[in-house]
Amino acid sequence: MADTSADPVKRAARDGIALGVAVGTSGLAFGAAAVASGMSVAQACVLSLVAYTGASQFALAAAVAGGGNLIAGTASAVLLGSRNGLYGLRLASLLGFRGPFRLLAALGITDESTAVALAQPAGGQPGRAAARAGFLATFGSLYLTWNAGTLAGALGAGRLGSPGSFGLDVVGPAAFLALLWPRLRDGRTERTVALAGALIALAATPFCPPGLPVVLAAVAALGAALLPAATALSPAGAPGPPGPADAAGVSGAARAPDAAASAGPADAAGERSGR
Amino acid sequence: MSATWIAVLVTAACCYALKLAGLTVPPRWLAHPRAQRFASLVPVALLAALIAVQAMGRDESLALDPARLAGLGAAAAALLLRAPFLVVILAAAGTAAGLRALGVA
């Protein structure tokens, strides 16, 4: 299905807003869960305003609910948040924000804003503009919806149905799959890294506190970055099937091989011209 | 200050600090091609892991939730059919919600 909007910046903003609103509604579930666990409305709101990273917030609420060890609960919440630091490494060069604005942009780093920024066509100033638009649109819409949802959920705790009955629990994984899709088609290395990352996390889940398995998946990226064999398999050396370039349901991002890995501008131009 | 408030404030401060630390790493630390490659592939590995854990994990164990897996399968089918983003999300949520409403899964 071809995108009607030719402007990558507008398309990125539109996708970001759609995702932010869709995922942000689960702020209702967090607000309700936090108050049900024994937190105050203010505590739930401070977490959403400042920590602003869903999994960590749910982890802390679960620890408070257990009436248990708040130190362990805090540690697991921070561990869950550590992947945002790894995202930041990537976003720093992709977005190129400078100066004090970084203090605000840092707050906006989440799974969702990272995924939308990465899904944008790469290359040069237009690529950066689209990545910035996607990041900021996701940040803005998700931040507002998540915080409004937290407040509403905290005030109305107990009056909500289960998020599962609306299928909201599958919105997150489905959105991440859609956003990762273009990169999975880009190259064999990406597919291998994604598969290895998923297997590492699943294998580690029964043995680790929540949060650690996902962070451990970074080992897959480390392996691919260090192995000479993996370098030879980079998208520049072994491009994936070209495929119709307008195929991407998300942001037409299949046109962009890879922002910063080894795919050169020539590759990007080639894919674009094929569109 | 209650213990819960301390936990809330420490969590909030640390989560923000981690984000800022990643974003403000000096560029020269990432100048090496392998470091750039690592930074580029990290989100791929982490997002894939997140999909797997959210789809199949429950707290500290693996649990198969048929409705959730069917929803994710519907998303993958929509992506193969080149559906736009919102359609992918609606297909996933609608499939999971529908199966649960029918009591099938």
C-alpha cells in the first residue's frame, strides 16, 4: 500500500503521533496499577513525568504492591531503564541534538521514540530531519497521552476493565515488530542480530530478574559488531532482497537501508531511485 | 519522607540519568567503526528481545498466551501484506481482543 504523503518528515510525524497515542493509553493501566499497589496519585504521576519509561514504572509498582523489598524493586526498575541509555548511544548521532535541548530530548528516549526514529529513511540532512520529526512526534504524543492516562487511571483505579480485553497488551509488541520490520528486510546481519537477541532474552527470562534479559540481548549486537565474519555480511556487502521499495507500511522506511551501519549513501540512493 | 517516596524519586532520577548519559556520550568514544556498528545494532537486538519477552514472557517465566501470540501473528501477516502502520496495530489488538471475547483463547 503506497504512502500518499511524499514528505518523509510529515510521514514520520504522523506515524509517531499514531504510535504515541496508541501506546500512551496504557498509561491508564499504569495509573490504575500504581494506586492499586498502594502508591499515591502523586507518586504515580511523578514516575510518569520524570522516569517516563513504562516497564520500569510497572516494575516499581509491582514491588510496592508486594509490600516487599523496595531496594530490590528500585534496582529492577533502574535495570529495566538501562536500555534507554543504550538507545541514547544510537540516537545521539542519529538525531544530532546539541546544547541544552539534549536535556529535554533525553527525557523522550523510550522504546517507541527510538523505534520510530530508526525506521526513518537514512542519509544526510533529510534523513536527520525525518528521524527528528519521528522522535519528537512520538515523544510529544506519547508523553501527553501517557501522563494524562496515568492521572486518569490513578484517579479512577478499579473502574477500568482489564487492558487485555481490549487487546492493549499486544499493541506494544505489534508496534515494535512493525517498526523493526524495515530493518529486518535490510540485511542478513540485522535479521541474525534480531533473532539472536530474541533468543538470548527468552533463554535468560526464567533465570533473571525482569529487565535483565532484554539488556543481555545487547550481547547479540556486540557479537555482530566484533566478529569479522559479521562485518562481511553487512548490508553493503550482502544486500537483502531489493523488493519493491514502496512496500514499507511504516514510513516507507524500507527505502533506507541502514542509518549508521555500513550501508553507504550509494545503497540508499539506489533503493530510493528504485521506488 | 516515606520509603515509597524515596523509591519513586530514586527510580525517576536514575531512569532519567541513564537516558541522558547515553545521549551525551562524547562522539569520539563512538568514533571507532566497530563502536558505531554496535550502537547501530543495539536497538535491533533490544527491540527484538522486547518483542519476544512481551509476547512470551510473564514476570520471570515464559508463558504462552494464545490470544497475544495470535495478535502478533496477525501483525506479521499485515506487515507481509504491506499494510500501513495503524492497520498493523489494529489487526493485532483486534485479533487478541476478539479471541478473548469469544472465549477461544
